[in-house]
Amino acid sequence: MHLFLRDSFTFLFALGFVPLALRGVAIAALDGICYDAALLLTAVIDARLSRLPAGVAYQELLAARLAVGAETEVQIRFRNSSTHPVSLNHQG
């Protein structure tokens, strides 16, 4: 199972740690832990429901070195060995 984390997920996950910064308030810390646990559970459920159909595979082609802040070309190749057509929609 591949789990792709988007910037919005990372932001929401980090937001759950804000109550933990309020050390004097135990309820806020518990709320933050519950929030992050629910967010992780949602991400795992989404990953399981978003699986590729049987017979469809992909390969990621990345540069040998990745640099933070630098543009990097990433290629994703899909192969459909099933008899059914598959449509791909790019969201990003």
C-alpha cells in the first residue's frame, strides 16, 4: 500500500500538535492526539479505497538526486494489462 501525503495532509497533521503545545491543558493534549489518530485513520482508509484496478500497474521514474526547492522531473508510467479500459485523471 502506497500512501501519498499531500501538503494539505501534512498541514492538518501538524495542526493536531498545536493542542499538545498547550502543556497546561490535558484535555487539549488529548484532543490533539485524537485528532491526529482520526486523520491517520482517514488517510489509511482513503489509501485502501483508492487502489488501482487489478491489472493496472505504475512505475515512478525519479532523478538520481533530489534537491529541496529545485525543480525535478518525475515520470509516472502506467501499464494496463487488463482487458478493460482505464481512464486517469490528473489532480494536482
